[in-house]
Amino acid sequence: MNHYDCKYYLNIDVFKGICKRDKGNINADDAACENFEKAQKCKHCSNFSLTANDLGVCMSKYDAYPEMNAVTCNDFK
């Protein structure tokens, strides 16, 4: 897993971000640290199914991107 898949990652731009735990600058594609916790993204949800490269469906009804944040989704599992 990489930093951009962590719930503590806050992106600044496409390439870098800030760690919400220690406020340090980090590169999005670098390997995650020991404090890594999965971000609530569609690709980590049991209701998500990948249908094509970089596209899927949620609960077999809604189009969804694997990297989409799901922090406000009531059906995230």
C-alpha cells in the first residue's frame, strides 16, 4: 500500500501530500508507514465490483471509481 491509500493522507496536489498524524510532507506514491490505516475508498468496500480498468459499480447499481473517497457513504462495508 502507498500513502495515498491511507486515511491519514491529505493530498496537496497530484504528487504530494501531508500526513495528518505528524504534519510531515510525503509523496503520494511512496510506501506506507507503520501507522497506515486503509482510507475509506470504494475499492476497499465489499459493495464495490470492478467492471473495467479504473471503473466499477457500487451495489450493482451505481457507477463508481475505485479511488473515490467513501467517507460520507452510509453503505460502506
